[in-house]
Amino acid sequence: MSQPSIRPSTDSAGAHHLRQIVDNSSAVIYVKDLEGRLVLVNRAFERLFKVRAERVLGRTDHDFFPREIADALRANDLRVAQSGHELEFEEQVPMGGIIRTYLSNKFPLFDSDGRVSAICGISTDISSRKSLEEVLRFVALGVSAATGNEVFEAIARYMVRSLNADFAFVSRISDEGPHRLTTLALFYDGRLQPNATYDLEGTPCAEVFGRSFYLVPRDLGVCYPNDSVLAAYGIDSYAGYPLFAGDGRPLGLIAAGRLGPMGDHDKVESVLRIFSVRAAAEIERFAAEASYRAIFDTSEDAIFVHDIDSGTLVDVNPKACRAYGYSYEEMLGLDIDAFSAGYAPYTGKEAAGYLARAAAGELQRFEWHRRNRDGSLHWDEVLLKRVTIGGIDRILAITREITQRKEAEQALRASELQYRAITNTALDCFIGMDERGRVLAFNPAAERCFGIGREQALGRSLLKLIIPPRFREAYERGLEHYLMTGQGAFLGKRMEVVAQRADGEEFPAELALTQVPGDEGPRFICYLRDITERTQAEEERARLEQQLRQAQRMEAIGHLTGGIAHDFNNLLTSMLGYTVMALERVEPTGDERLGKYLARVQRSAEKARDLIQQMLTFSRGSRGKPQLLAPDRLLGDFIRLMESTLPATVELDVRLDSELPRVLADPVQLEQVLMNLCINARDAMGSVGQLQISLGLEELECVCASCQQRARGPFVALRVSDNGPGIDPTLRAQIFEPFFTTKASGQGSGMGLSMVHGIVHEYGGHIQLDSQPGHGATFRVLLPAHGPAAQVNGRDAVPELPPLRSALQGRVAVVDDDPSVAEFMGELLEGWGLAPVLFGDAELASQQLCADPYAWDFVILDQSMPRLSGLQLARRLLASRADLPIVLYTGFSDSLLESEVQQQGAKALLTKPLDQQRLHQLLQTWLGQPRPGYNAETN
């Protein structure tokens, strides 16, 4: 096909190339003469109008289009011809019954004389873009009209309309975590549906959340067979777009679907992208509002929100309610006068002026005097600012109470007399000095503390005035160093120093030194406090801590020794018992050597028994029988007896005051205390030296050498002194510990002083120790005085001798988990004519004895047995037979007293090693009269 063309003044090769460019362009290119007739069209023109070029050349727009459209096209051509330069138009033409929009660039073509000879147009189809823009405009207008939660509902609704979808929703991350999403709006079947929370896994949303746009054009159920939610709605196609926060965090997604297929990938993505911007912004805004609300509610400043027009309150935070004393509802119902002091310039009228200026956009900062519900007046610092909250203009008021600051400011504005009153009544020393250390201020507290008058102190060097001479040089160097470098070790710190009064007395003080600028150079303010009492209190606390540690240590050792004593007593019960029984059997044989051996065994066992008794005394597991006694008479008799046991090389000096107050103690244990102290003194002197014993009434205050407690009051003091080598100060904290000794191995048990500690403290006493290395040692036992002196009785009581043990009859049950003790008890009772039955298991014994309690005449129970104690077993037996005679015995029981046992129904509580005489007496009492002719020795 040949068609006329406008040929440029170039060679034929150039024209040919130009023609190829025009024909291969995707844009519609055409040329019209000044009459509007087509003179050139390219192939894109032919394809668009489905017509050959020769059929349109020479024809005008009026030949193809309706009149109004053709007139518009002609008018655009004329504008280009008249202007002589390129113009751009959006032109609409009907195509196949549809109006399509083209973007046309039209420019003039000139002849060789430079005159416009034709109009060239290049048109591009922008119908799809215009359609999308129209959709987006429609979307923007629809969504922008919504507020609050309605935004998400509008987004879902307009997604359905814009995409011709059947289903759309907006979702965010669920509170349960990012593996689940919660819908904010769900639109289906022409209406909103209830929101729901669903799992991401197995749904197309998993491909969208935190990723990118995702489209499933058809067969959604085949692709995601496990997505029951979309399947329930019958959705066949799906498109989703992710929502991100401004910092890139995933927030959720938006999605739409159809019951049929969904195409046009680019359009769907563009529409969802636009909706995603608003949806993400709204989700972030809601999260921010929630955060702001939390800040609002938890703020420690009072916050008020006012209506911008009327000034009425629309919201207040909890702090405001607490500060003003009103409930939330009451606050919202009050006018601004209720928060005013009621006098100018703090009335509702002035407050309204501040609100008006804030509403005009002026930031308002001022101080306000308010009245609370209870009528009290308070000062506030107020900030008023116009803000937008939830899309609505408001006035935000933030107030902070400054009542204390106002009071401080008023105090600062007080006169010089007020300032002097503060400094003059201060309890601490307040001293001012210049950069050379000369005193500028010296308050009355400083006058009292240092004994120096203010007039005497002013102008003098502070260092020479209150610092001891040995420290002055260091302080002077420090002051010079500060003046040269601006740095000082004392500035801004609190430290302890040694100060000196006018009379030369030194005392500990706490010093704080600060530097303030002055018109004539730096000034130093010195705050000084006498901490003598505090130092003494700290020393007292340290002493009490040491006392506590010592008490805990002694208690722990006491528990240990008590446990050891229990086991030893079990062993000694059988050892000592068998030894006595053996001695009784060997006497008729006349074997003196065997008798001698057994006697030595008995003495060793008795020494072990005494040692265990000392351990029990120390551990407080074995208590004496305290009674009011006259210490001078008791100890006087004992000293005469003990004197015969001391070597002749020990000179004894005894000084006992008479008519002393009585003391509460066990007489045997008090004698043991004196015996142990004398033995220690004898051994310390190496059995050569002078031993002094004195007894008197003393009024004193001291610290106990063993328990570290402070002792005060009148005491009956037993003093034991020696002239031996004395005690090393480093050993004083250990000498009262059990088993501690400085003697050679085998020469001491280490229990002497620990037993003294146990006995003395058992009766509320204390021990004082005076010793210097090389000058001997003095132990003073302090016992509390109880009542007046005892009256002397001319006739001494003669103790009754225990009766001889006689043969007995009866069936006796013995329950003891220690086989050796049980075996010994069996043989002992058989020797007395009884029929013993032994039980090693308390539970088994309980079953058999309770089965027939009247088959037994007497029961002996060990107290400490596994699973069932002796007292528990006794309760069971007495429940079966109330008159059954029962006796308990024990090696050690700190918590069990004989009176308690008797209250439970038992007859007695014996201790190990067993007192055979007392046991025999108990058996004789309950099993009848003794048979004549039976005789047994008492151990």
C-alpha cells in the first residue's frame, strides 16, 4: 500500500529509515493537514481501527467519530497549529462501544519557509491507567470519610467494590503471637461479618504476612486444602498484601477473594497497595494511641484534656483525680472555677484567658494556685498546648505540683534574719571560709562543738583552729593543690576526719566540703558533725556481732557435745553396769588381781562418766537442781576438802566474805566450777606457785569473757587467781570451747572451762578474765545475788544412807534399741530375781505389750528410739492399762524433764549411766516388799 507522506528534505535512505521507525512504533502515529485531513498513519493506527491506510487517508475525524468527539479533536489540532509548539491532551474516543482514553502529544510540522503545514500526533492508550486512577480516587474518598474502627470496615467494604470481589478482610498480629492473625474487619455477602482469629499455617496468608503481594488466580481450595475458613466461604481466588510499620515490623495484611477466578495482576496489586498504606497507618495509630493511653494513665503528672471551643474537661488521668481528690466522673462535671484558688489572679476568669490563648496556638506556661476538694491550696506548674487527639483538636494541660518548690523559694526570699535563724539553729556545724581557708561564718553549733566563740573564729585559719597539728600540713597542701589545679580530694565528698576542740581534745567527725562561686573568689562551705556517739554505737554493734557469733559457735558445739554424750552414756551404761556385776561375782572367789583389774576398769568408766557429765553440763543437756544457798558456807567446806588434794608446793590463800547474799545454783555444780578453776590454775603454775581464792559482793559493769554479753549489777563474785605465765590474748576466744587445751597430749580433756561456761550461764551468771602474759591470770565468776544472807543453822543435816537392795519378783518388759544396753538390763534384772523380756523394736514391743497389758508387772522404756520414742510408747501402753508402772531412761534429752514424764503417767525418768539403786527402789516400790536375806552393793 502506498500513502502520501510528508517527506523531509533528506535523501531517500533517511526517509526510508524514518518510515520504518514510524511503522514499528507501538504508539498510534498520524499526520493531518491544516484542514484536518489524514495524510499519514502508521501500522499501529491500522491495527487499532482495524482499517487499511488507503481507506482513511484524506478523510477527517468527523468521518469516523460522533460530532462532539470530532469537534474536540479538531479543536486540539487547531490549538497546536495556532501555538506553533507541542501540546499534550487526554482525548477520549469510542472503540467497540467503549470509551477509551488516549494521551496525545501533538506538534506542528513546518515547510521549508518555516510555516506550519501539518499537525503530527502520537497517541498512547491510557484507558487502564485512567480506570485505576478513578478506582483509587473512589477508594481514597470512601476510606478518608471513615474514622476510628470504621476505617477498617470501610477498607474491607471498598476493597470488595474496587476489585469486584466477594470477600475482603483486614487483619493484624494476634495477641497470642505472630503465628496467628486477628481480623479487624471482614466483609462478605454484602455485609460485615464477626471478626475471628486464625492460624497462619496452611493458608495463603502465610505467603503474604511479612513478605509481599501474593495472588492465587483460581483453584484456591486445591492449592490450600487445609484452609477451612476460606473454604467455608467458597472462595476460589485470593489476593493479599502485607502491612508493615514505619520501622519495617510486620503488622498484618489485607486480602480479597472471589468466588470465581481473579485476573489483572497489576491492577489488583495497585489497589491493595493503596489500601495497605491506610490500613498500616491505622494499625500503627491504634497501637500508638494505646501506648499514649498507657502513658496518660500512668503519668505522675496530672493531665487534663479540654474542649477547644468551650474549655470544658473531656478527659483527665488518674493522677489528676488523686491530686485533686475527685473521682473521674466528678472531675468531668466540674467547671474551671472549681480548680482555682478563688482570688485574683487565680480565678476562673484568668484560667479562661489562658485556655483561649492556647486555643489560638500560643504555648502557655504559668504557675497556678489551685484548691482541692478538701479545701487545701496547692501550687502547680501548668503547660497548655493545642494538640490533635484522635483527629480532634483539643487543649492539653499538664500540671505538676510545685508546692514544695514554692515554699522553698519563699524561704530563699526570706530576710537575712531568717537565714541566720536557720544556720543558728542547725544541729551540725556550719562553717564558711574563703579560698585561703579563713573563717567567714561560724554558727552556734560550731561554737558549742569546738568551744570557740564566733568572734574568736572569724578571720582565723580554719585548719589551725580545728585540725590537730599532725594533720595540718596535709590539709594545707590539699588546699594549695586545689587553688592551683581546681581539683581537690575533699570536695563533694563525705568523709570522716579527726577534729580538735579548743581544749585540745580530739574527736571523730564527719565532714562534707562544697565550693560555691563568690564575687571575691571561690567560697567553701563546710558541714561538720561530731560522730563520737555514732562511732561508739558502731563499736557496740561490732561487739554485739562478735557476741552473736560466739554464742552461735558455742551453741553449735553444745549440740555436738550433747549428741556425743548421748552415745557415750549408752556405752557406759553397759560397761559400768557389767563391771559392778563382775566385781560382785569375783569377791567370793578371792581373786585379788582380777578384782584389782575390775576396780581399775570401774574407776576409768567413772572418770568417763564424769567427763560425759561435763559435756552434758556444757551443752545444757544435763541441768542441775538449783536451790538458794549460802556460797560462803558451801565453798568454805569444799575448799577445806579440796586443799588436801593440792600439792604442798602450791600456797593457798583463801578470803571468803561472810553474810553474803544467797545465790541460785546446784551446790554440786558450783563446787565443780571451783574445782575446775583451781585445777586449771594448778596446771598453769606447774604445781608451784600461789593460788588465791576469794568470795565477795561486787557492783560492776563488764563484758563476759565467754559469751561476750554485757554484764551489769550486783554479783556474788568468786575469784580464782594464780601467778602463772598468764594467757595469750590470741587464745582468749577459744579457751571456753570444749576439747580446747594448751596442755600436752594426754594431760587434759579440754572440758574444764567449757563446763564452767555451761554451769555459770545456766544460772544467769558471767565470767570475767584478767590476764597479762607473764603476770598470771584471774578468773572471776559472777553469780546474780538472790535475797539476803542465809541464817546460820547450828545443826547440820545428816544425809540418809540409801537402803540395801533386796530380791524382787515380777515380769518386767525392757524396750531398748541398743542391744548392749538391753542385754545388760536383762542380766541386771535377772540378778534381782525378776523375769525380764527384752524388745529391740519399739513398734513390735507396742503390739505385744498392748495385746495383753495385764501380763506385765513393770515396763522400762528407752526414750530415744527410732520411729517411736519411749514417751510415745508409754502413752499407748497407759491407754491400754492406766495403772501399768512405767519408767523411762535416757542417755541425753535436752527437751524432756522428769516432771513432764510424770504428768504423762510414767513413774520416773532415769539417766544413763543407770542409777541402779534408784531403779531398785522404784521396782521395790511397785513390785512389793523385799525378801529377807538379799543384799546387793550400790555402785
